[in-house]
Amino acid sequence: MNLKIQADHGQRTVASQEGHAGAALGKEHRRVILVLIVGVFLPLLDATAVNIALGQISIELAASLASLQWVATAYTLAAAGVVPLSAWAANRLGAKRMWIAGLGIFLAGSISSALAWSASSLVAFRILQGIGAGLLMPIMQTVLVRSVGQQNAKIALATMAIPSVIAPILGPLLGGLALHFGGWRYIFLLNIPLCLVGICLALRNLRADEDYTESPFDGIGFLLLCPGIALTVYGFSALGEASGGALAAAWMLGVPGIALIAGFVLYVKKFATHPLIDLSLFSMPSFRSSAWLLFLSSMVFYGGLLILPLYFLQRCGFGTIETSVLLAFQGIGAMASRRYLAALPQRFGTGGLAVASAAVAIVGTIPFLWPSGAAHIVLLAASVVMRGAGLGLLTILALSTAYRDVDRSRIADASAATRILTNLGASVGTAGVLAVLQYGKQTSTVNSEQAGFILAFVFLLAISLVCALPAAKLR
């Protein structure tokens, strides 16, 4: 009996030590996080700022708004399509070099976009920007996890999530100020000093790379996976459109994209000796559960980012200021919940906390199903806070747990795989929400707008319930 008590006490001591290790970030770790935050903030800020300038760009470049939608679409597709390259590049050339290269490419794209003379040239330069952004996001995860260690990944990734909360708020504000005082070109010019600061900080504060491999470039995998992801993301993004032309494009491009991804999986299993991304990661239960949870939680999170502003503006009749404030509450909820990431897993376990986070997100979604819910702004604000808190914890738990059993040599592959799943989850989630919203509006004979929004939130509620299945398996 005494031996059993001593063993249990020893296990609790080890668990406590691991928890304290995960909560403690040294000065060097915090410096690395600051360097990475500067770089990650750029693409997030740019994406939200450019969208509000499309009207002025259309007038100055004498282009239709329909054609200028490719300014945003081309950027998104380039960023999604280049992600698979990040794993090979980080392993072969070094994560620090690729981080600086990503900033340099983004800088070149920003300068070129500011000098664009036509809509087609702007779209081409936005593709260059998107390539830089697509490299930065997975490389950020690789640099971070290699620098702070897997035991500190949870706290470090939670801190890195701050830009994703702030950028959607600051982006439109800075974009509006740039339009008012200088014009749309200043939106891109503002990136120049930030890029230069990011490059200087990286050169000074990031450690020289020690993780190199001599793995050859997988050309076949590149030709299968990169265009496959880009086409799939575009296909899903077009599925929510009501026009027949957009739906036709979704099928014509999305289906071949999925086929290319399936071809890559088959190629890796049967033929590839040095695949572009190591799919054997999915044979590990911890990574597989995290991957599913990351995909599903991305569906809920990004689907919510799309439907919530539409709900506040169209269903509730709020103005842009009230809508912006309510959306900011989601970020506040996410930031507040992530403060407890060091303590809560020790008390409830990672799986228990993940299931509880999904439950909080579900409770925060239920008020949007009530027909009279739009009349209660305080209830809506509390619901948005709960959704932000639940999904904020859920995504960080999924992402950090993905690295738990991954060898250091495969961290870059894990970063690329998780980023691909995030992008695919985002595209599927937004497409699903739009499709359900349109279906509800078209099929309902009484108060079609209300029916459409209720169905959209039912869709998000259902996916949130499914999240509990992989969440319970996290350890």
C-alpha cells in the first residue's frame, strides 16, 4: 500500500513538473515569439485591410468589382497552394532562412502591388504576396515549436494567436485611414517598414538552423498536392455562391482538386520514398485525433467568422460599429480563455478540457437559433464571448497536441499538414455555411431570411457536436 501511495505521489509530481515546464517561457522564448508575431501579423493585417479598398481600386484601375475579387481570391489560393512546400524547404534550407525568405517575398509583393498599373498586374503581384504569406504561417509553427520545445508549445501557440484576434479589428481601421489620407496604394506601402523590422528582428534573434536534411525534392508530389489544394480551396469557396456559373466552376475545379489530393495520398503510400509531406504522421493516434479536431474546429471558427457579421447586419439590423464591437467580443473571449491553458489541462486533462471547450462553443451558439434572439444584444454579446472562449481553447489544444509525439525531424511536416487542414477546414466551413444559408432562404415560404440564418447556425452547432469525438481522444 505504501509503495502504491509513493508511486501515485511520484506520478503527480512528474505531472506537476511537466505542467510547470509548459507554463514557463524563458526570456529567449518570449523574444522568439515577439519576432514571429511581427511576421505573422503582416499577412493577417493585409488580408483584412485590402478588402475594404476594392471599391477605390476599381475606380482608379478602371476595372469591375467582379474582376477585382481575384485580388483577394488569388492571394488566398497562392497562400494555400504553397503550404506543402514549406516542410521540404524548412528541412532542406532551414526554418530561419525560409522565415526570412517568406518575409522578403511578402515585401516584394507589397512593393509591386503598390506600383500596380492595372487590375491584372495587381492580381499577379497579390499572388506573389500570397506565396510569402503561405510560407510564413507553417514556418512560424516550425520555428516556434523547435525553439520553445514541444512541452511549451501550448502556451507559446496561445500567445501567437493574439495577432489573429487583433488583425481583423485593426485591419479595416488602418485600411480606412490609408484610403482617407493617401489612397489604396498606401495599404501596401505600410507593409514595407513592418517587413523590414521583421527581417531585422529575425536576423538578430532567431537561432541559426540546426535541422537540415538532404531529402531530394518531390516533384511528383508537388505537381499533385500544391495545385490540388489550391483547386480544392477555390472549389469550396465557390460552392456557396448562388449563381450557376460559380457553381459550375466549383464542380469543374473542386472535383479535380480533390482527385489530385487523393492521387498524392495514393502516390505517397505506393511509390514515394521522400514525399513532400510525411503522411505517416497520421498513423500516430495523437496526431490523427488532433488533425480531425483541427479540421472540424476550423470549419466552425471560420464559418462563424462569415455568418456572424451577416447575422448582425442583416438579421439584427445593427450598424457597422455595433457589429464590430460584437465581433471584438469573440476575440476577447478567446484571449481570456487562453490565459488558463497552463492550469486547466492539469485539472481536467487535455481531452476533458477539449470536450468542455466544445460544449462552451455549443452553448454560445444556441441563442442564435431563437427567432427572438436578435432582440437581445446583451445575450448576443455573451454568446459571442462564449463561442470565442470555447473555440479559442479548442483550436490551440488541437494544434499543440498534434506535436506531442512527433519527432523533432518531422516538426516541419506536422506544421505543413496542420496548416493544410486549417485551410481546408476554413474553406469547407465557409462554403457549408453559405450553402445552407442560401438553401434556407430559397426553400422557406415564411420569413426566409430568418430560416436561412437558423439553418446556418444549426450547421455550425452540428459540427461543434462532432468536434467532441476527436476532442475526447486528446491526451
